[in-house]
Amino acid sequence: MTKRAILYARVSSDDRKNEGRNLISQLDMCRKYAKEKGWHIVAELAEDDKGASGASYHLPQLNEAVEMAHNGNYDVLVVREIDRLSRDIGKQFMIEGELKRNNVNVVYVLGEYPDTPEGNLNKAIKSAIASYERTKINERMIRGRRREIRRGSIIVHGRVPYGYDLIHNGDKYQLIINEKQAVIIRLIYQWYTVGEGKKRPYSIRKICQKLDEAGVPTPTSKSKKWSHATVSRFLISETYIGVWRYGKYGRTQNGRKKNPNEHTITAEVPAIVDLATWEIAQKRRQANKEKSRRNQKHNYLLSKQVQCVECGAKMTASLGGGNKSSKYYQYYRCMAGLGYRDYSQECHNKYYYRSDYVDEIAWQWVKTIFLEPEKLEEGYSLYLQQIEATLAPLYQRLDLANELIHDAQQKLDRLLDLYLSGNIEKDLLVDRKHRLETTLEALQKEREEINIQIEASQVTKEQIQTVMEFAGRVENRFVDIDEEDDFEVKRHIIEALNVQAKLNFEDEEKVVYLSCALGQEALFVVSNQTYKLRKAKSRSPAPAHR
């Protein structure tokens, strides 16, 4: 009886040139082998696993082959060689065992492994050696890197810390102070801890402004102005007090995570600032955080929920006024529009927006939405259209990130193959592997961030049901909330629904755009109207005429 065969091919890091051509080549070899055996080919399955690991079970075509075996559709699975089925010996044995239980044998074109004790032993040895060597090489590199650090050699991922240069000193890599940049680091710490002359310590925003005014180049050519994030990072870095840490981040399935200090290795480097100054900076940062939490004496319903239409920056809530009548008002305002220098973009939205007007409009709008639940479905339809347009470029970026990650991983695996074959020196291997790992880590972080954005934008049927139930619960509470003027309850609802406001000055009028996201487990309701900034009392705000 003629045996029925399925051909299986998989692109992996061993196929180094054209992926499509390699798949074709694998199938050609398998097809020729099957025909020579006189087998009837029932299917040809080609796998591109660039989005998965060779040790992963999430390979659709391989899963299809297993399913067809369960259904009794064929007798032999033809694969070019062992690592085309899997690079992981455990997974390979699991797959072969599952196929064998369904009376399907796996045969390899490159290598005869008869179903005998000797044949099984030879196959196991070849699989184990490949898996073991790859694992041990990675382990040795990690141990070697840690050993180098413990004896004082510095391994830097990505850019060298600002204020230092990396040099090769004998058999070690070391950080030496870049005096031109170190002056800037010391100046930042001085401004932040003691100030300048008779002036009090500067804020981080003021430090950025001073650096820009002095024409000090930023650490990277990508940014023309010093940013709050950059200066903040400098002010918490232990490197500047002579403590350099290796292993601050660890790899996870989706990217990387920050490791606790006890899991890192430290090395001594030249200090740029003294310990006392650094500790003063940490105490001031912590004090500022605590002060920020306590300092909001006034109620802002949309605090941290307001954005500038023109530049996209978050708008801050503050108190202003103080004219002859000593009357103060609460406002939302764009810090970029008011000229604060740590915002790289220019903004012409220099207006002050009365927070009591904006907050009341937002509250009335939320009430309108929930007192008319049919608007939820209308808002949901509009949201789906908007989110589809938003997600399209994210998916394109995700595809690109996956391709680049796959390419970097291919190059990394190729280095290991070259080392095993004796075609590359160990020192050169370590250097190239380090560079590839740095690239790979950055790409994986980017992919993780893209995935988070995509996941945060998805809406399910269960979420739709949740919001409808939420609407029913909240609907009957609005009268009591308004009568009691309960700010805490209002704020809780605003935060729970993630109400967002965008402010702008258009056609000689101040306008607010409102949108509402009903939490992690609910749908988004997007307003298709804009509202004039005017105080609304018991009725809904009137739409603005654009």
C-alpha cells in the first residue's frame, strides 16, 4: 500500500539568505525524497516562524500537521533535517511521540534515523548536542560578562553614560570622565541642590531653560532642547557617584523589566559628584513628590485629564487672578503655550481656561451621555471608526519590529554557528554578540510598547455589556450627586470613565472637545460635538458653532 506523505518546511535562523527561496529549497528536497520512496504527497506545509521561537508550540502549519495526524490523513511527515522540526530537543520528542501515537513516522532527508535503538540514539545525540551547545554558549557568555564586570571591566549597552567616555585599557573596558560633559553634570546638581549665587535651587524646568539659553548641546542629536526627562534621569543616576550597575534590566517574554538592585552587579567608576550632593538631590526630589501630592488645595474635576489641542501637551491646573478685588479663579492652561522651555514644541494656545466652566460642561456632558443610553451605541460606532484608523499604523510598526527582531536574532544565531565551526575568534564573537543583543533588546522594548498600545485600544462584547450595566447603575445617582455637590463622587466617576478634555481657541471662542472612555472593561464613548466654554447650570451645554 502506498504511503501518504506530508512535506514540512520551516524558515529559521539556519536559512541565511532569501527566506522564500529557502522554504522552496526545503520543499524541493522533501518532494524529491518522497517521490524516490514512491510515496503519495497529500500536502505541503511551509512555516515562517519569524514571529515565534523555534522552541515555541505556536506554529500553525506544524499544528496543522499534528491535527491531520489525529484525523488519520497521512502516514509519513517528511522534514529536511532535525532542526527544521524544532531546535528544542524536548519539543522535538513531544511532537514525534504525538505523531507516532497516531501511526505517523517522521523521516529526515538529511540523516537516516531508523526506528531502532541505535537510530534513536543517534538522533537524540544530534539533537541534544545542538541544543546543549547553544545553551552552554549563552551561559558561558553571561558568566564571562559577569566575571569581567567583577574584575572591573565595564560593559555598556547602548550609549555611554553622559559625562563619560569608554576606553579599552589593557584587557579591560573602563569609563573615564569626559570633563567637558562632567562640568554640565556638576552644574545640574549645583543648580538643583543649592542654586546659583543668592538664588534658591532651580526647578528641573528652570535647569532645562538655563541649559538651552547657554547653548549646551543635548546628549543626543535627536533633540534640540534639554528635556525634563533627561535632567531627571541624570539626577537619580548612581553612576555619577561612582556606582555603575550591570543587569539593571532582565528579559521577559514580551520585552524587559527592571531588576531590583540586589540582582545587579556593581562596579566602581570615577565619581563626578560627591555623595552628599547626590543625597541632597534625592531628598529634594522625594520632598517635591510629597509636596505635589499635598499641594492641590483646590478642586479640579478634570485634573490631569486636560490636553492642549494645538500642541498635544497636558494642560495644568492652577490658581490665577488677584486683581484689585482680590478675586482669584482656577484655570487650565498650556505650559508650552505660556513659554515654558522644557517643551520642545511651539504652541500659540496662550489662553487661560476657567476650570469651573470646563468642569461643569464636562459633568453635564457625562450626565447627558448616561441619561440617554442609546448614545452609548452611537459613540461606540464612532469610536470603532477612530480606533481602526489609530491601530492601522501601530500594526504596521509591529510588523516592522517583528521583522527587525527576527533579522537580529538570525544574525545572533549565525554568530554561534560560526563560533561552533571555528570560523570566528572568541573575542570577535563576544563583541559582535554584545552589539546584536543591544539592538535586539531595544527592538523588543519597542515591540512591547506597541503591543501595550494595541491591547489598550481593543474593545470586546463583554466590555459593551459592562458599560450598559454601568450606565444603568449610575443613571439614578446623578440627582443625589448634584444636590449634595459631592466632588469626590464626581471625581471618582470622571476617573472611572477616563473623561478627557481638549482645549483650544477657535474662531474667537474658547472650545472644549470632550471624550469618554469607560474604563478597562468598557467601551469608549466619543463625542462628535464641541462645547462652548460657558457656565452651564441645570441643562446640558450647548454645542459650539464651528
